Amino acid sequence: MEFTGEIRFWLHPIVKELFSPGSILSVYSLATTFCVAVAALAYRQNARRGHADVRAIGRAIFKPKLLQNESVYADLKLVLLSVVIAPPIMASLMISANGVALGVSAALKSLFGPTGASTGHDALIKALATILLFLAYEVGYFVDHYLKHRVPFLWELHKVHHTAEVLTPLTNYRNHPVDNLIFGYMLSFFIGGASGLLAWGFDRKIDIVSVDGRNIIFLIFLWTIGHLQHSQFWIPFGGIWGRLFLSPAHHQIHHSDDPRHFNRNLGSVLAIWDWMAGTLEVPTPENPRLTYGAKEERANAHSWAGFLVTPLVGSAQALWSALDFLRGSLSRRRESRVGYQDLP
């Protein structure tokens, strides 16, 4: 009986992840995304050949060789780590967005007093909050991602995600636990800050349209093209749409091992942040046959040591180098000031 209970304990997070409509890896979102992929491939083939070839679509979707790649098995290991083992630890370390919201709301009330704007149309306020908190998520995601591609000690942790040589929906989970923790803090501050501002502005606790606690706008993206961002399907958005939304092809460019594509397309759903920051790369209509995988020379990037221990060592070394450089700069500045004061 105890053994059965142990099995249920370990299986529960996996079952929840697979069958909760709001989870990242729900079978429902995977099913709808699969339909979108088939429809997109059929549309492209019909545009090229005047008809859709079912066998060609099948060959494009089912590629057994890709699933035999060591990179895919590494993704699966990190899925188990992220879904089963890490959540209790991460929850104990995280500052929740709700805690940040309460702090921001209290601070604003203390500084400016209550707004007294508690009346209003509930549905309209809920819709507005849903949009604003989605935008807060988007900005938080972009800032976090931008810094992790620019700051060396953060990149060493984030690089785990980019060592994937094959992109599948499982690659969503290919992240170092500390990288996930930093991302969680970033979202807590941005979403919590926006929630606190809304709570103060409307003088009430604000609800959003959500499923399993996830913003409905993000879930619409996830259930349509979100999973395809980590896939082998080249589905590009061009023109103005390619400057507003990040298609699967946008994110595949982000994972490309071509130096021309490094640090490009850093957003999640919206492309406007990349557009404003000058990091946007709009994909071409034709598939350029990209290859993926950031190089990791210190260890096998697909081993437990390669995606758990090596990133920590590299991050610590990069942080120490940055601190050493900072100390040297401060020391040289003090010496130059002393020298200047000694001048006649």
C-alpha cells in the first residue's frame, strides 16, 4: 500500500502537467497545436503544388531519427526534473507575485492615499487587467531574456536551453533550475508590480480571465502556435505581422547556431519589444534549414553534469571575472585620483 502511495505521489505532478488545461505540456494544447501544424503544412503545400500531399505532410511531422537524438533524451530528463523534483524547492525560494502586489499596493496607498475608484464595470476591469498583466508578463520575459543573452554569468545558466540540437515541445523545459528561479523572480516583480498598481488604482483585488491560474491570452498563444516555436516546422510570419507577433520561425532563428542569428528574437509572444530594441529578425518565407545547439566544451551538454553542474561552474567563473574587473577598475580610479591630488 505504501509503495502504491509512493508511485501516486511521484506520478501526480506528471499527470497534472499532462491533463491540466492551463499547463505548458497539456495534451489538449499539444493536440490543438498539432492540428495547426498540419493545417499550416497543408496550406503551404497547396500554395506550391495546387494540392496537399498527405504522405509529404506525414514525413515532415514524423521523423523518428530526430527522436533518437541525445538532445531529446536530455530534454526529457529536464522535464522530469522541472515537473517532479524542482517545484517544491522553487516554491520555497520564490517571492510570489501576490506578495509583490500587496507590497506595491500598500506602498502606493501610503504615498498617495486610496483612489476611491472601487466602482466600475467588473467585466471591463477584468478584461483590462487581463491585457495589462499579459503585457507585464511579456515585458518581464523580454527583459529577463535580454539580460541572459548579454550578461555572461546569466548566459552560462541560460545556455542550457540553447544546447538543444533538436527542437521539440519538451525543449520548453530545458532550463537550468537557477535560470528558472531568476526568471520566476523577474516575472514576480513585473506581474506583481502591475497587479499592485491595478489593485491600488481600482481600490480592490483584481481578477483576470484565466484557466488554471494562467492568463487566457497566453493560453490562446500556447494552444495555437506556442509549442511550434520549439519544433522543426518552419511557419513564418512576414510583413507587419512578423513585426507584431513571434511566429515559430522567429524563435527557431533565435535558437540557430549561425552567429548572424545570435541574440535575436528575444520575446515570447509579441515581436514589438524586439522591434523597438533592434533585435528583431523577421524570417524568410522559405525554410533556410537551420541547425541548432550552443557549444559546450567543458562537458557533454546532454549529461546530468553538463546541464546541472557545468553551468553553475561557468556562471561562478564569469561572475568572479566581472567582480575582479570591477575591483580593478575601482582600484585604478582611486589611484588616478590620488595621483591627481599629488600634482603641484
